[in-house]
Amino acid sequence: MREMSKIIRNVTNLVYGFIIIFGFYIIVHGHLTPGGGFQGGAVVASAFAAMLISYGQLNTKKFLNINIFSLLESCGLTMFIGVAFLGLGTTFFYNFLANSGSWFGNIVIPGINAGDMNTAGVLPLMNIAVGLEVFSGLGIIVLLMADGAEYTKKKEKAENDR
Amino acid sequence: MNLFNHTPILILAVPLLTAFLIPIIGKINKKTTGILATLALGLSLIMTIVLAAKVLSVGPQVYVFGEKSSLLTLPSGLKFPIRIMFQIDAMGIFMGLITALVSFLGAVYSLAFLDNKDKIDSYYSLLLLLTVSMFGMEFTGDLFNFFVFLEIASMASVSLICYRGADLGEPVEAGFKYMVVSSISALMVLFAVGIFYGEYDVLNIAAIASVVKYSQLDKIALGILVSVLAMKAGAVPMHMWTPDAYSEAPAPITMILVAASQASLYAIFRIVFSMYNITLNTLAVGWIIIILGLLSMFIGVTMAIIQKDIKRLMAYHAISQTGYMLLGVGVGLAVLANPEALKDYGITAMEGGIFHIMNHAMYKGLLFLTAGALFFRTGTRDLNKMGGLAHYMKYTTIFFIIGAAAIAGLPPFNGFASKLLIYESVYKFNPLLSIIAMVVSILTLASFVKVFHSAFLGPKLPQFKEVKEVPRSMVFAMAVLSCIIIFFGLFPDLIVKNLVHPAVMSLIEQLQYTGTVLGGM
């Protein structure tokens, strides 16, 4: 995959940060607005895909590291199951933070309201864990697919030369 | 906090947590990941045995996620359950015991089998995920949750089938085939779940069972579920993925895949018996399952005889043995609406079929492990290239003889016990079926005599001068399975009375299953 024209690279530079911030916005507001961990994570990963397309595979590897992604992925998964384990005092997956007054523990006002971020107990935590897992997992998939495309191209070229 | 109350979920949660921790630990030290996975699976084996003792002495157990109490199935005075729950009766825990044992031994065997590979952390991570999903399929009381676990099982097994590497080609082809098959079956299961949800507005199996009417839509859903789950179990008209997947996967994974296809088989039985029970036309559906079984038995074994690849041959035998289970349980289903025939021979036929599930997991696992041991030392699966290996691998030879005798149904081993139950009871239903089953058994013996002769007997071959016995952890896994086979063969009465009979009764008595969730409805 070669790098594309200067216009595309500059536009990517401009929107890259905004896409990532929008993705994280969807992740942390998962319990209030449409979307959630998976959707937000996919949005964040689309920023990586844009970078890969505009800058080419070799340049992207300087910024995005598969090893770090795979570490983040495992951290997200462990966080998800860890939060589920914390509820084990009552039952597995028990929402022990809801309405407790501490983190994410405000009581939800029934009816139309402004939308309090500080509600819903463990749901935001789980959304964050899923978001972490999804954006790093999709990031790995995108990078590996670029690697695979490069590998096939090299192989085809070698066969044509023969 | 009393952890003892949480055993149903801890059986899954401990391997799941380990599966997610292993990639992190693998960054530091790859060698410890195998030991960690083995420990997690050992812990879950112990917890499964504890839970089995509880289920068999006290009765079916439920575990509701995220509720104030794990036993509260109907919160806030509702008439139907809204939360995801595990519902473990004698049949579920029977399958759970198989899964726990097989996956633990698979992990132990892998310790030596995969010593020098660099992707070992992802291998163990996926192995744990596969185990968790099998437990989930067997324990869950929720139809949509079953679909989720089915998908996890498919994804984990596809990656494990391809584990030997993308450069070899054949494992990837087998993995791709399995991916297509399992994606189709998972989507069709989702479609059937959608039908139930649209019709009855519930997803809980017990809640559906209490309202199911066997309308036209229910018939469609039943047809879809039985056919795609039979496809995942490897019954004959849909068996094309089995030989490829079983022969290309690493040997311990093949053993676990056998148990995974049995989890799909369990799902067929659960849906037919616990969900529909006598609302459906038992004779017609019973005969469909019997015919699936007959085809699997006969075509599986005739295809097996001509194979030259040792693992492919065993894979076709796995199809053939699946037929016995379908035959036994199918006869039980065909006479379900007829209490006299059910008491006379139906329950015995089902006991034979269900007992055969466990026996098959044990001896087929052992046989695949011996095939893996041969591959480990000789580097080939081709029977024509092997020979005289009994001179070098004494333990493996003995284990192979035990496994082969058990699958052929020779008297002191466990295959005989379950096959005899099937022969006797099926003969009363229809003598022809029993005769076909016996012929298949003889053909099985013939093909394993061939394998034994061409792999183990004969003079010492010069190219195998370096071959020696396999490492200790592999011998340990095979020895445990052999001991279980001999124990089951010597005391079948003990197992049938304490494990298999409660499992069969929990399938037949629908009210026992629905009652644990919905109260005494």
C-alpha cells in the first residue's frame, strides 16, 4: 500500500483527532445516548483505517504498534470480566455501583431530564472496557489485513518474475 | 460472600479470566501460559465435580446473572423470566463433566505437544475460550445466550483448526470450511431464535417450553434448529467439514472439538425434549433423528475403511459413532408419547445413547491423542509410511489397543456397555436398526485392525530408528483416559444408575426442567 496524495494526507491530519474524540464520546456516553462501547470503538478504529489508507502501510507502522494494541485489547477484556467479578458479593455481573452515591452512582431522575453522566453504575465501566477492546482489536485486524495484502502482492510479483 | 453458591458461574468465569490474562502474561513469559491454563481448567474440573454432586443429590440448580439473589428467577412478581440465567440439570452437568475432563486433559497433553511453538499464548487463550463456550452451551437456560456461546465456540475452533500455520495451506482450507459451516448454522440458529421471540416474546427455554404450541412457525423453527445443529454435530448429510477439521487440527484440539460437536448434539436433545416434548409429533421427528443416525453410522464407517490418513480415518469414525447416539435417543423420542413402550425399552435406548456420548468422548479422545503421539514422533499421518512402531512406543501401543477395543465394542471396555444397551432396546423397537448397528460395529473393528496392523506391527523400519516414547505429560493424559475407559467398562452399572439415568429422566420429564424456573406451573 503506497501513500496517497498530499490533499488526502492533510485532510487525514485534520480529522484524525476529531474522529478519535468522537469515538471516545460515543463510548463514555454509551449509557445515555445511542451507541456504546462497540460502536464507539469501531469509530475510533476507523481513524486508524483512514491513517493506513492515506499514509500507506510502512509509514503507519511508525505510529501504530500491533503489540501495544494487543496489550490494550487484553486489558479491556480483563477489565470487563474483572468488573463482573467485583459483583460476586451478590451475583456475577451484579450492578454494585448503581444508586450507591459513589462513582456513577447518582439516582436516575424518571422522565425527561438533561442526562446525568454520573449514573448507571457499572455500565459505563463496561462500555469503556468494551470500547478499549474493540478499537484495539479492529486496529489489529486493519493492520494485519494490510500486512496480508502486502504479502500477497510480493508473492504474485515473485511468481510473475519467474 | 459464599463462593460455594457461585460454582455454576465460577466454572466459566475462572477459565474466562485466565483466557484474557494469558496474552498479558505471555508478553513476559510464554512458558508459564500453558501451566496457567492447565491450572485454570483443573480448578474448573474440580468445581464441576462439586456442582455435579450438588445437582445429583439436591436437584437442578439455577444461577441468575446480576440479580440480588442468584436464585431469584422471577423478579418483581413477573410471570416470565427476564434475566439471563444458567439452568443446570442432570443432563447439563453430565455434558459439563465431559467438557471439563476433556479440556483439562487436552491442556495437559498440549504442554509437551506444543513445546517449541512461538504463538503458544494465543493457543491456550483460544483453548480456554473454546472450553468456556462449551460450558456455556451446556449450562445456559436462555436461547439467545446459547447462540452467543455457539458463535464463540465457532470462532475459537476456527482459529485453533488453523493453528498449525497459514503456510501449510491445508489447515487453512479446513478452517475456512468450518468457518462457512458454522457461520451458516449460527445465522440459522439466530433466525430460529427470532421466530420464537416474535411468536412468544420470551427467550428463556423453560418459558418457551411452557407456552409452545407446535404451530406452523414452530415446525419451521424446529426443522432449522435440528438440521443446523446436526450439521454442527457432524451427522451425515452435513458431515463434509468433519474429516477436514478433525484431521488438520492439533491432536488435543481434535479431542476437544469432538466434545464441542457433542455440545451441539446436546442442544438438539435439549430443544426436542425440554422445549417441545410431547407437543410435537414424536414418531415422525423420532424417525427423522433415527434416519440421521443410521446414515451417519453406515456412511461414516464405510468412508472410514478406505482412508489412508490415520486422523481422517478416526474422524470418519467419529461421524459413525455420532450415529449411535442419534439412534438411541431417536428411539427414545419416537416412543415418548407412548408410556408403556417408553418404560419397556425407550428409557433404556436413551440411556444407551446418552451413555455413548460420554464413552465416545473418552475413547475417541484417546484415539486422537495416540494419533497425535504418532504424528509427534514420526511426523506423518500416512498409514502407508508407518510400521513397526510398537517396538519403539510401548505405552502408546497399549493405549491404542484399549481405545480401539472400546470403539469396536469389545466386552471389557466402555464401548461395549453403551452399545449393548442400544442393541437390546432398539431390537424391541425395530430389529433391523439393531442389526445395522451391529454390522457397523463389526466394520469399525475391521478398520481399526487395519490401523493397528499398518502402524504398530511389522519389522523395525530404518527411518524410525530415532523414534522413542512420547513425553510424560502426553502419556499422563492418555493414561487417565485409558483408566476411565476400563473403569466404565468394568462398572457400567454404577455410571448408568448414578449419572446417566438422572440425565435421561431430566430430559424426559419436561415439568422438572420448566418447574425450576417458573415454579410449580
